[in-house]
Amino acid sequence: MQALAERLGEALRARNFLLATAESCTGGWASMAVTAVPGSSAWFERGFVTYSNAAKQDMLGVKPETLAAHGAVSEAVVAEMARGAIARSGAQASLAISGVAGPGGGSAAKPVGLICLGWAVQGSETRSRCLQCEGGREDVRRQAVMLALEGLLELLSASPADV
């Protein structure tokens, strides 16, 4: 995770971008991972831990109708979380994480281990996806952070550094 966070920091610094995180089920773990990198203050702006739906609305501007229509663990909500993190910070790039970490709380439609990730980069289209992770609560949360960091690094790598 450390090496991945370091590579993400390098990609952000190459663009003079700041990062904001918007997290639910990971409770700030992505922020912890990036701030473990020495010098991360040069590229990490802030983290939002929005565990409740009310926090997602208040802090990130997620629309109540999006939550009602799709639920907190959905591509639509993490996309709004990612866009909201940029809109409500000084960052140009963001990642968002929501999911059902378990061991309870799952359903047939949204089983334990389902995570949804969103990424926004200023000037690019917001991306999101949901996937199923395996293992216990800690495993699901760790995989969510790793996949969120990897996804943002991939998105940044797909765009020129001189944006």
C-alpha cells in the first residue's frame, strides 16, 4: 500500500494536483495510507469521512434523491462523492469509497464485500465502479483502499502530466 501511495503522490505532484478523499466504509484508511508517505502534505489536501447518509449530503453535496434511488453503496453515490470532494476542497483529484464491509449489513442485492469506488479529476469525466471483494471486514476495507488508489493512479496515468 505504501508503494502505491508513493506512486500516486508522484503522479499528483507531476500535475501540481492536490488530492481529496471521500470515504465511508473505510473510515479514513485511504487518507491514512497517503499521509503515511513522507512529504504527502505537498499533494494531499484533505479527507472527508462520511459514514452516514447525512454526512454524505452535508459534507459532499450528495443528493438525497440519489441516495433514495440507488442507496449509499452505488456507482451513482460514489460519483457524487468524488465530485463533491473536489467541489468542497482545494483539490483537483479525488477518490471515493463506499461499501458493505460486513460482517452484517448485506442483502441479496448488495452482499457483504460489495464496494463502490469513484474517481474525479478536474477536466475529466468522473469514473465509478462496483465490485465484490472477498474475506472479512478488514480484508474488504483493505482491498477497497488499494483498488481506490490504483484506480486514481490509472486515471491520472491516462491523462497527460501537463494538464
